[in-house]
Amino acid sequence: MTTRPQVTIPIEPERYELRAPACYVFESNRREFFKFLGAGVFIACAASRGNARQESGGGRRNSEDSLPKDIDAWLHIGEDGSVTAFTGKVEVGQNIRTSLTQAVAEELKVPVNSVRLVMGDTQLVPFDMGTFGSRTTPVMNLQLRRVSAAARDVLVDLAAKQWNADRARLTASDGQVVDPQTKRALPYGQIVKGQQITQMLPAEDPLIPASEWKVAGQPLPKVNGRDFVTGKHRYPSDQTLPGMLYGKVVRPRVFNATLVSADTQAAEQLPGVTVVRDGNFVGVAAPTSSLAEQAESLIHVQWKAEPQPSSTELFEYLKKNQLPREDRDDGPVTKKGDVQKALAAAARHVQQTYNINYIAHAPLEPRAALAEWNGDQLTVWTGTQRPFGVRGELATTFHLPEEKVRVLMPDTGSGYGGKHTGDAAIEAARLARASKKPVKVIWTREEEFTWAYFRPAGVIEVTSAVDANGKITAWEFHNYNSGAAGIPTYYDIPNQLIEFHPVKSPLRQGSYRGLAATANHFAREVHMDELAHAASIDPLDFRVKNLKEERLRDVFVKGGEKFGWARPKPKNHGYGVGGGYEKLGYVATFVEVAVDRGSGDVKVQRVLTAFDCGAIVNPDGLRNQLIGANIMGLGGALFEAVEFENGRILNNHFASYRVPRFRDLPPMEALLLDRKDQPSAGAGEAPIVGLAPAISNAVFDALGIRLRGMPLGPLLVSEGYQLS
Amino acid sequence: MATMKLLINGQSHRVDADPDASLLSVLREQLDLTGSKYGCGEGQCGACTVLVDGKARRSCQTPVSAVSDKPITTIEGLAKGDNLHPVQQAFLDEGAMQCAYCTSGMIMSAVSLLSFKANPSEKEIVDYMQGNICRCGTQPRIIAAIRKAATAMQGSRS
């Protein structure tokens, strides 16, 4: 047994979508667990306001009313020995239903298949801010381990009492308490029979150290995998209710449009169709989706809108449209030493600008919601990374107390940071209220590409200096719009000025896997390469030379060894590296590119990512996330960019917005550094940040052409090459 | 509206639908077969893939009237009782899914490929699966699963 690792992660200063107002303006009481699950043992926490706000704060719009008023129950052991754990975290493909199940099974000493997780149901689970920021593993995994350890203690206590035996010699294993002396064993179900016990979580309780894990640390397959390969699992868009209607929203042709007039007469004549016009919202509900589409097409709406910027002028626009000081909510400026003086004194300095385009999440399941009213009680099934946040949006929009709103989140067809808001939930609920029937809204692909939000574009300016010994002496870094996540440099530099400049974004923008860390790492790691060349030092040696952090040095050094960085490369091949520290994870990605001088094809030949996220909870799930992040990252690195013109998205289909497909993928390798002595960290985001700069740096190594923007592909086209 | 007969997963169904309605909408809305997914409605992502006469078809692009009386297999009809199809089993064994929203379409496409190419090369798999999108980036495992299924199916034939 060991002490509990302490983890603190700052919540990123950027949460654009939480600052956005609800998308429309319109005119169950606390859970009874014993009734719900029967007798047994509960492990609960007093709802600590401090903690709840930290981890589960619900964002700026949510008031104190949204915090639990009594206790939060986290775990229940039933008379049949079944274990139910409750969490506000949700499953969007990162496989946390599996890794959290492992945490419970490990500490409670029960078989994995006896554990059931209730996730993201606002009526049943403790309040939670949402599933983002790679917080599930460092925070929720730890929390469920703690409650499971507490439950195990209660069970041992009860068994000791029942047997009148010395508690100290009893052990728990495989769902029962065992007395090694008498060879007696009591299954948990029998221990809790007839009991109704609520045990509060003790402040300190030792946890099983990672080095002794039996279930955690193992490559457990997806716990409900069979439901997915058989089509049995019901995603939000698959949910149905008797008498349900299909909803459709009439969208303006451009962003920021105001409704002038709407002719809804023809649509209203259709059988069973309800038409709603409320403020800027126009929508229909109909017994079939095709009838809903027909009704929508019969509605003629006049909108008015002002001229809006276009993607061809994006980067100039971002530089010119910073928010006034008083509207800004950015993190503190980092100032250290005297940058100006250091730049003036330096042997060599480099000044460059890096441009990052908007990209779309394009989750394969578009936003979807099914809403049902019972009197003034609203229930919504929807795919969101913030069930409690969406509950808050619904309560605000419909002028309800939050207790009247229940949001349920069935395991969803991905998110990547793109499903924080409750747009589809609000639309479905508004249509359901008007039609007095349950209504399901599923966004079309075009709607998803247009009316969701985007990863922020950005302009990043970097000025730096290096001394004659290859030590970086000055670092000035300005990020316009893309965000503050990952903006601090982890290199050891005495003089720094680092600043994020928020901008009035021309498009609706918000979270995306890794937030701005991808943009900031791109600029930093490409710039590091430029600086290494200015100092005539090998780019990998240059990084290691300027790093003090041991774990970060490790991923660079061990990744480089595995990749074969020092090995001579074939003619017309180039090597590149990029990496850093993000969301408690240490990452270094290595890339080899090959150039065909005849055809001009530049191909990413192979990718290796070395990663350290502390003690690994599930190596198989981790590999899936890490390779997945690199594949997703390949799109943003090579070719993804949102094109827009005067309030319209020009490439809002998969035919025009290219995402990585089977033919695009080079061999990819993961090098996992399992640090059993370190707390477990998340892995959904950090592994995405190293790829783009590594490719850019490899292209420079092969061709001597420096690509200073994302995506890279179009920049190389202008040099006469095709990058793939 | 027209009344049509559909033969799905070995069962005959009578449906009343607009003849131009997509097979996907009829499967999902009228027959509650929600394993086939909407991903784009334009035949660009493959999430809606089903088998018609044993061949992969994008059900979002297939008018329901065009497949009346033809045998249709959806993901729900692939397993025989409790026994998974070898492709389903291989996807499970390889952990070839993350959010798994693309999985049913991936599996149906793979079944179609293996029906006419018993032992496809990696390049043949990649080329055939090019029309199926996995946004989570599980493609390498999907390729491995298809190879594994091919081996398993050949083994069971010999």
C-alpha cells in the first residue's frame, strides 16, 4: 500500500464555447438510490463545494444552484454482488468505460464483469464539469479507485463483525472477503444482504500501488465491445421513444443572420407537421424524417446579415482584430528576465511567423438529441461531453430549475472536444414542447460542418536567440487567437515573454483535442528546429541540451534511439522531431519523409511517437488513443482547413473537406514509457501535438524548405511538391 | 408512398415508404434496425454500408424501391445466433474500434471484400476500404482485423 498521489491540473484559461451565450433565446428530484438499486452498500462523498467547483464547476453560466445539495453517491454494491459505479465522465471512444471499470475492479477486488458504470446521466451521477482536458484518468480514475478502496474496507469490516474475527487478518479477493486462518469466505453480495449502509469516503485511504496492479495496467479489451460489432449499442442518434417525431431546423445561409420574415404556411398544411417560429429559431417536427425534410424545404425565410470576413484574408484579420483589453479573459503574460536585452546581446537570433487554419472535428456521429417533456419535466438523450453543462443550457433556455431537466449521454460516436454544447438538445426540446411529442434531431453532415464550432485559427510570432554554446537565451512568443493551452515553453530559457492575444473570431470556435496546444507546439517545435539550424546543432541534441525536465528528455532520447535518429538516412529522405509536455503527458514524435525528385512527391514514410503518461492503466487503450491521435493529427498537419467566405462554409461535405483515410496512413509506431512510480495521466490529447512540427522539420531536412503553417500540404504545393 | 417487400437478414418485411426514400432511413426509422449509421448521407463515409445480394452498398444512397425483393444483410443479421461472424470476431480480437460509430460499416465492407477476395493483400484492403472513414484513427487495427478474419475464414473452409 502506498500514499495517494496528488494531482493538480490547471483548468485551461480557454473555454470559448462556455463564453458563448445559449444558441437560442425562447420564452426529478434528487435521486433515491436505494429505491433505484435496492439494498446494499453505498460509498458517498459530502458534496464539497470547493472540489465540485474545481472539478465539476459547470462553467460560468451555471450558478450555485447547479451544485449538489446533499451527498454524491459514487459506488453501490448490491445483494447479488453486482457493483455499480457512477461518474459524470462520458464515453466518446476514448475507452474510459473500460479503464474506469479496471480502476474499480482493481481496488474493490471484484471480477471486471461484475462492474457496471453509469456514465453521464445527470439524475444519477455526481456533478461533473465534463469530459475534456485529459482529466478522466488523473482525476476520475483516482476518485473511483478511492471509493472502491473505501468500499472494500467497509466489506471487510462487515465480514469481521459477522464472523467476530480479527479484521486485520481478513483479505478481499475475487468479490469476497476471505479469512485465511479459518479458510472461510463470504461473497460481497451476502455481506451486504439486507443492509442499507451509506459510508462516507474517508479523507485518506491507501491505494494499491501501480507496481502491484493485477487488473489495472492490463490490456483489457473494450468492456462492451460485443455490442458495437453486432450493432446492438444505441448511440444518441439511435434512441427512440413511442410516438417520436423527427425534427429539422431551418438554417440561414450565412452566419450571424437575423430573421426578417418566415412563410411557414405550406409546411403547416402537411399532415402531422408542427412548425415552430420563436425568435431566430424556425424548425419543424414530422412523423418521418423525409416529411420533416419536405416541410423544411417548403419554408421560405428572409434573413439579413452584415458582410463577414473570408478565409483568404484570415491571418491579416486575426492580427488586426484583437479584443480590447477590458473584454479579455486570457491567462497571465509570462515575463521572465529581459528579452530585449538578451536579443540584443545574442550571437544569433531568429524571428518567424506561423499560421494555423481553422479545422473541423467532423465526428462521424453528428450532433443528435432526443427530447421528451412530461409536464414541465424535460428529459434529453444527447451526445455531449458536458451533460451537466447541457442541463444548464436547457434550464436557462427553457426557464426551468435544473432539477427539472435530466440529460442522459449514451456512449457516443466521438467528440474530440467538438461536442461541448447542447445545440441539438435545445432544438429537439423546443420542437418537442411545441408538438407535445418526443422529438429527435440529428444534424446532417453539412450542418455538423457548418453549425458546430471549429478549432481556432491562429497567428503565432516567435523571436528567439541562442548563444555561442547553443543555449537559448531569449524567447518571445505571441499567439493571436488560437489559445493559451500549451503556450508556456518547457525549455530552460532565462529570458521569456509569452503572451496570448484573444481575437474577435470570424467563426464560432471552441475546444478541440489538445486545444491550442497543437498550434503552440507547432510554432514552438518548428522554431526550435530553425534555431538549431541557426546554431548549427543537431535538432534533437539541441532540444536535449536546452531541457532540464527529466521525463521530457527521456521521451526525446528514448524515442530517438528507437527511431534510429542517429542512423544515416537514405538519399532524399529527411528526419524530423517535435514534442513537448501537455496535459501531464510527455511526448516526442519522430517522422521520416521521402522525396521523389522526379514526380515531386513528398511522402511521410513512418511515424514513431514516444509517450510517458505515468503508470499506464490500459496499454491497449493507450496505443489505440496514441495512434488514433497521430492519424487524426495527420489531417490537420497535411491538408485539413476550413474554407469560408462572407459567413458561409465552402467545404462542408466529406467530398470537399478531406479527412485522413486508409490510403493516407504511413506505418505508425508507439513507444510507451510506463512510469509505475508516477501518477497516471490522460492520453487523449497530448499525443497529437508532436506530429505536425515533426513532419515540417523532416521536410526541411529533406528539401531545405521551411513550412511555417498548418496545414503543411498547400504550402509545399507552392514550392512545386505534393506532400502526402 | 408505395408498399414494398424487403428481405432483410432472412426475414421478409412489408413497408410503406416513398419509393425514393433511402434504404438507410427505412431500416432505421421503420424497422428499428439502427446498427447501420448515418454519417454523411452522400456515400462519402461508409457508415451506412449494408450488403445487397452479398455486395457492399451505401444504404444512404440506395432508394428503397431499388432493393425490393433482393436479399439485404445488415450488421444485425451477420452473427448466427451467439456465434459472431469471423469479421466481427476479428474486430473484437484486434480491438479495432474506438467510438465504434464506423464499425458496422467497416465490418460490412470487409465482409463484402472477403466474399470475392478470400486473401486480400494489404494494398487491396486499403484500396477497398478507402471509402470508409474512421475519424478516431483506428485504420491500422481495422486492416489487421480484416487480415485476421481472412485467415480464419480460409481455415474454416479447408
